[in-house]
Amino acid sequence: MEYEEALAYIHGLGRFGSRLGLERITRLLDLAGRPHSDLRVIHVAGTNGKGSVTALVASVLQAAGYRTGMYVSPYLEDFRERIQVDGQCIPERDLAAWVESLRPLADRVVAEGLDHPTEFEFITLLAMCYFAARRVDYVALEVGLGGRFDATNVVAQPLACVISNIALDHTDRLGHTLGEIAFEKAGIIKPGCPVVTGARDPEALEVIARVARDKGSRLLVAGEDFSWQERYCDWRGQRVDLHCPDRRFAGLFIPLVGRHQQSNTACAVTALEVGVPGLPERTVREGVAGCRWPGRLEVLAESPLVVIDAAHNPDGAAALRQALDLFPRRRLVMVLGVLKDKNAEAMVPLLAPLADLLVATTPVGPRAGAPERIADLARPLSREVAVEPDLADALEVALGAAAPGDMVLVAGSIYLVGPARALLRQRLDSRAQPTCAP
């Protein structure tokens, strides 16, 4: 099987939809010999920030010299980003070989009377098999959706669990209150497994605490059991004094931009402190400082300043709005596109008033929202609004309107930012590298 054929098979599984539940993935893994059973995992859930936490955990473990797997979703530019070992994406030939060998297992599950495995379930199976075959020491494992019935929740005993934060998103699947959503995410908590959370809402915290108590799991809460003080924060990074339960990291440098990354970093380091105790302080510092997480307030060029950010819901938009104060600029030209199932009515008012020119465009994929919807919401709020349904055209308009000293921001969805990143890397003299080596 060739790589493109394997990719077509995986994406073809999208026709079976996104169905929560553990029965299919459990059976797939049983048929594959339970490759996940011996993996040592840090399991990460949350509404926003879970990808950043996962990347930080993986970066520190890799800096410690451990062979480290990382599983994230969705991807930015290259599908293979979802499955990495030591920062290297799964090679095309390996992915194709695993798809060819695992495809019969999906057929067998159907023959046994279960529904067909979903795309995410098959990718999770593939990742577990690949990590086991590569004999990784640890895996930083990001939840796909929710937690309780997410395919990654087959891990029986993680070293530590992280719930980065709780906000209203995927309400059609996870519930309409913060408490209901927190209950779904707290489903990753296992008996006796330490839990670290950056959640701030009292309703969400109460639910997480109750689940942890019922499972006999130690709970560490941001602001109570671990904390941080900012030393400085700008568009090139930030430095904090981090206080974990048993150690203090004075002047810890965080290369990720935005104050929300302070909480994410604190959650990641605290999870490692309780899940993989004894990591040298120098290793923790090197791992955090070396973390790269493309597409999250990532600077692609400096004249004009070109920044991309995968803010995809109101909480993400609020964090982006706050972070924009860190960037020097004369004018702000914004390219914005939102998925049709996201709360654009809450996102656009947070971002549009900051734009001197807002170019509404279309994310890539079947869930893309109409740019006219964004434009209608933005017109009363922005100085100037344009509609360019084609992303490449929208980027050309934005870059053409930006002078030295201005800032171009591309935001609204990872399904917009990922394709935009690829286009901008080609269009600009950009410092950004491809997300996966060829």
C-alpha cells in the first residue's frame, strides 16, 4: 500500500461519522494484541490548551533523553503530525504499512457485529501500535473529544491526567453547562491516578474534585496546589516563577506566546512532577524552552508582522484578543474564518473591533462556515470588511494591504490556519519550517 492510498483509506472512514464510545476501539486493540497495555502515558484533556500541554510534556520528556511518543489531533499541515516519536512524524512508509496491516482488523470488527470503527478510532489504534513497536518510554496523549467516551480513554492507568481548562464547546456532544462538560472530561481520571487541572470555573472544579475524590485520586488545582508569577511577557516569549508542590522553577522561560500558556506550562510541569518524579531541573527548563507548537500565536514573518493562531471558540478568541496587546503594530489586518458549528456570534465581537481591515474567508473542509456570516457580524464592529471566499485570495488581499509596521493575523480555526501556514511559508521569506520532515 502506498502512502496516498493509506491516507485515502483513513479519511474515507470519515463517512462513519464521529461516534463516542469505547466498545469498537477496545475490540480493535484486543485484536491487535493490546499494544497500549504497557505504554506509560500522560493523558491530557481540556477545552483549550490541551494540545499545548501535550506538546510541553513531550518536549520535556524528550529533553530528558526518553524515547517519547506524542499523539495529537487534529493536524495543522501534515496528517503525520498526529503521531510522532521524539518530535519526528511517523514516516510515510511506516504509516502505509500499518494501515495495510490494521485494515483487516476494522473489517473483522464489523463482521463480529459491531459498527464500523470511526476515523479517529482507527488512527488511535494505529498510534498505539506504532508507539508499542517503537518501544517508546512515554507517551503524551491528547484526548480527541471530551474524555469519558473518547477513544484514547482505553488507557487503564496513566501516570498522570491533566484537564487543562473547561469552557463551552462541542455542547451538542458534551453537554450544555460547564459542569456537564467537566464531567465528560473528568472521565479520563482513573483510580489512584494524580490529576492536574487548570480549570478555574467553580462549577467545573466541583465536578472534577468530586470525580477525583470518588476515584481516590490526588487532585492538584492551579492557583491552590501550584502557581506562577509572571516576570515578563512579550511576543517573543515569557518568563515565570513556577511553584510546583515540591519544587520551584525560578525564571522558567516559555517560548509559547500568550499569557494563557503560563497556565498550560504550569499544568504540564506539575503533571510531570507527580507522574514522572525526579526529572532534573535543567531537563525541565530545556524541555519547556525547546517546545515548539506551530499554529498557536506563531510568528511567520516580521515585516510586516505575520501571525497565525488556531483560536477556534470563544475562549480561544478571548485568549487571542488578550495576547494581541503583546504585538507591536500600527494597523491590524485580520483574516478570519470560522467553522459553521462554532459560536461565531461570540467570537467575532471579541476580535473584529481590533481590526483595521477584516477579510472574511473560508476554512478548509466540509464543516467550513460561510464567510458572509463572518462579514455580517463584523461590519458593525470593524473599520473595513472584505469577503474573499478563497483562502489564497484572502491572504493576498491581507498581505497587499499591510505595510511595514502593520500586523497580519490569520485566525478562527485550525482548518484555516493549517492551510494558511503552508501558503504563507511559500509566499513569504518565513522562518517557519514544515511541520513534518519529508
